[in-house]
Amino acid sequence: MPIYEKTCPVCGQEGKKLTSDVRPVFPEERLLLEIILEKPFAFEKDSVWNGNGNNYFVNGKKIKFSVKDMKNKDTDAIRKQYEELKAQNTYQYFEEQMERFILCNKERYNRIVEEAITPYIPAPIEVYSDLMAAARALCGSRPGIACILGTGSNSCLYDGTEITEHISPLGFILGDEGSGAVLGKLLVGDCLKRQLPAPLVRKFMDQYELTPALLLERVYKQPFPNRFLATLSRFLLENITEQPIYNLVYTSFRSFFLRNVALYPGADTYPIHFVGSIAYYYQEVLRAAALSLGLKVGTVVQAPMNGLIRYHFTNEEKNE
């Protein structure tokens, strides 16, 4: 992971010079690079960066690549393969790498942001993840479990100051239980596999002007299927009194608790707080799922801003 200081503040290891300038390689560019190198998805889970002079680095090591070699490549074949594979491309691992990058370089970014803002807004600046924002907004300075349920899902154990435990959400393909994307995915799957009553399936298809072919196109061939699937979860809320719909949502929330929250030490003793639109609008089902497992849901809010303002005002008063 690229760092700007001599020693990594996270692992304590000393870094080595990589390049004078570096930028992250986004999944689209990474896939194109892999196709050119005839290694599709070889670097999908890796830390991939670009330095000066079209130098590419994977996990800190420079890989062999030259723009000059492109003249011998069949660009039409490359374009065709990219179109065939792009639906399988994902931002999951890229986002995980960016979170690590921010964590490793947060002091530097605090200084950069502070230098840019303090001439206009004289206030201390901090750069943290959305999960830390959720923890501070929901728990304040008290220990607890903070969860995000929106398009995706996330959670952590918070000791009142720092995040001490974190179960990776893994994205909507492998995880993200209880999220809008997964609820939408379950809804689509149940519709296409005839697990829901036919009238309910027709209602869903008509309301969103969808067909099985269109659904498969949006999920497998168009970008950001997680966002598309999350928009469909609104149908579940509108029809939550239908028993099959209630069961789908209830079961997904139970999975979120079992595969994430219940793994934290003392999960049955801490308050479990939530932020996000899915948690907020489905909180009755969410609380029922938690109660069935002997867990207790605490605060549920749609957005973290009010809690963050309260947290910083309280801390500021303590420091005066």
C-alpha cells in the first residue's frame, strides 16, 4: 500500500521508494490492463497503482507493461473481450484497498484538508471512514456496535474512541446481508424462480416495467448492479404486509445479525445501533429479527449528521 511517510502508521513497517507520483488504478482500467497482458482478473483483489511514465505497480512490485507493445495488439479483440467481461468487474476489492490507503495516510490527508479549509473555516480537520462516522454518530463516546444498512451493509465494535473489531461486509455478491442491494437481489431471484405468488410477481414486473430478460441485462451486463438492485427494494417496503415479502426481509436481517453482529465479543450485551435508509424504514422488522436472536437494537437513524454534530460539540466542550 503506498504511503507518504517513511514508516507506515498502521503496521509500523518501513516503506521503500516506489515512484514520485502515484494514483489508484480503477477497476475499469485494471481490467483493460489485465486483458492486454492476457491475464483477466489476475489483479482483481490486489493493490494496483500507476506511477510516472505509465509504470504500473501491483502490491508494490512493478509489472512489465509498455505502450509500445500495443502496436502489436489486436485492439478490436481487446475491446470485444472487455465488453464480454465488464459485467463481472467489481468495485468491492478496489473500495477495500482505498479504505486501507486512507487509513495508512489519514494524517497526511488531515493536514492537506486542514491547509485547504482552515483559512476559511478555522476548525480542526479529521479524515476517517464512513464506518467511523457511523460509530461516532450512533455511539458517541460510549462502547457499542454500530451498523450501516443502506445500499450496502457494514458493522463494527466500537469502544467509545476507536473501532476495535470489524467483520468485512464482502459486498453484495458474497455478503452485505440485509442491505438494499441484497434485498433487491433476493426479490429478483424469488420472482424469476417462482418463489413468490404469481400476482405479486406480476405486480412487481408491471410497476417497474421489467421482464426477465431486462432484469438479467441490468444485473449481468450493465454497470453498478448493486445500485440497480437497491432501487428495487422499495417494492418490498410497499408490500411488507405480504407474508412472503416479510419473510424475505426478516430472514435477510437475521443473516446480517448472525454473520456479522453476533461475531463481535459481547454482542448480546452491547446496544446495537443502526444508520441508513434500509434500517430506518424497516426498523420494525429489524427489531423483530434481533429479538429472535436475543439481541437488542438501540438507536436507528436515517442519516448520521445530527449524531456527528452532537459528538463533536460534546467533545469540544470536554476539551475546553
